[in-house]
Amino acid sequence: MSHTAWIGLGSNLDQPRQQVLTALEDLAGLPLTMLSARSSLYGSRPVGPQDQPDFVNAVAVLETLLSPLALLDQLQALEQRHRRVRKRHWGPRTLDLDLLLYDDQELNLARLVVPHPWLASRAFVVQPMLEIAPELSLPDGQRLSQLSAAQPSNDLKRLSHCL
């Protein structure tokens, strides 16, 4: 049975726009997985330490036969192929891939929490998701459109549409 997984992408190092575009292509090539939708690219100020470049963000929707943890393993391997180094919490990175939603499941595992714990408070996640699915609700019933109005924009700006 196929599952719908929402992935948040972000980069602010080593040509961030190209990192995100390449990662979108890489997501389409994951085993037992198909890329079904992707948002435009968005620019935003960093969350956390401000002494780093702005981020390029996007959201992708995957149809996958992978379990949540198997998908997480694939996402982390993809981050490593993009030379991700974790030097400090919320610090700069070549690529960050977050599993935001997996069907309407709520998971609280040692390695994975779904929905992503900060999904509802991040404009750079909610706005791209709204672009793809304006009627989407979270597993707890909250509508993304309602969350959008309550968030700081973090100077979010649409950069371009992904083709």
C-alpha cells in the first residue's frame, strides 16, 4: 500500500538553490517512491542563530512504499550525499530534509516524530505546503490555512516555481 509523505527541504550553503533543486531530483529517485508534487522555492531568514546565510526552502510530496523509518534512513543518506555536517543546532547546512507528515499518522519514536514538531510554527514549511494543497489538514484536524495567519513570516519570499 502506498503512503503519502511530505518532505521539507532547506539549504543555506554551497549554492542553496541548486542544492534544493538537486535534492528534489534525488527524492524522485528514491527506491519504491515517486515524487508526486513539489512547491516553488522560497527564501527565508534562518531560525535560530542569525549569523548565517538565508535559506532556500521547498516542500515535496512523495508516494512511497517505504515505512516511516526506512524513508527517514533514505532522507538522511541523501543529506550525507550532499555533504551535510551537523556543527550546531539550527546552524548552516548544505541540505536539511525533514519528514513532515506521513499519511495522517502520528508517530513519537526515538528517531522520528511525525508530524514534525515545528511544522505548524514555520512559515517556510506551511506556505509551500499550502501552495501544493490549500485544503490540507494536519492529523489533529488543524487546517494549514488557519496556521498560516498565526505565524511570523520570517521574511519569507517566493523565489521561483520548480519545473
